[in-house]
Amino acid sequence: MKRIDSRSRRFVALVAVIVAVVGGAACEQTKEQRKAVDALLPPAMEKAVRDSFPGAELAKLEVDEEAGIKIYDVELKADRGEIEVADDGTILEISTVVQMTDLPKPAAGAIQKAAADAQAEIRKIEKSETRAEVVKEQGEGKIVRLTPPRYTYEVDFLKDGKAGEIEVAPDGTIIEPLKW
């Protein structure tokens, strides 16, 4: 039987608390519960989330591993946004909900055209700022910062009860065509 190290135990405890605290849709977080979750997060990761979204409440947390680097995908309550952070605190991506008026004109035009062509309603627009990426070099994962960051707009559509999504660059280029 494989022995579980303290870091793995901490991860298992984190998952258990997350499931217990935020897993149920009817479950409301208390300040004490939020503190319990925050206490289990790696300090650098917790600081990155709190600095980027002061006062935001955690809605969902997913932990993945990419090329040996642990990545935390944190979704915040009340459509405050989403943030992807490596366990060393490096912010990989931040997504925030924006309005059509916040978009560059070429991106707004491409999105409006896609909505008209599909005869669909625009439900939500998120601006994604990719600050860093995980790359695999010589068998190991490495975080590479992007200078300047890369921006995209992810748009949720609704038509006849069916959800769709499109991804657009600031210059209006369709990165990912509409998928239902």
C-alpha cells in the first residue's frame, strides 16, 4: 500500500472540506466555513485569489495537475469571476464578467454577428486574461509568463433552451466557433 505524504493528506482534507462546504447547492457558506476552506489552501494560492478578488466568496474549486504542476481553478460566487492559480501563487488566468459596452468594437461586432446569425440570445460575456501558461520542457512542467497577457472573450448564448459558447479575440477573430 502506498504511503500518503502530508501534502497529499492536506489535499484530501481540502477536497473533503470543499465538498462539505460548497458541494451542496442549498448550502450557504458562513464566515467560519470560509475560514476553514481558506486555511487548507496553499498560502500563495489563497493570497493570489484574495488580492485579485477582495471579499469574493468561493463557489467552486477544482484542482488539476498539468505537467506536474498543481493548478487551482477557483470559481467565485455572484458572477465575480474565475481565477486559475498554480500552487506557487502564479496567476495563470483571470476571467471576469463584462458587458458588451466594455468590449473593443471588433470583438463586439463579431459577437453580435454570431448572435444574429444563430438567432440566439447573449447570456454572459467573460473577459479572459491569460497571464501565464504551463509548458513541458525536458519532461518537467514550467510556468511561462506571457508579456503582454493574452486576452479573449468567451460568450455564452442561449437558443431554444440550448446553451452555446463562442470565443473571440479583441480584434474580432473567432478563436472557437459557436458550439452548442
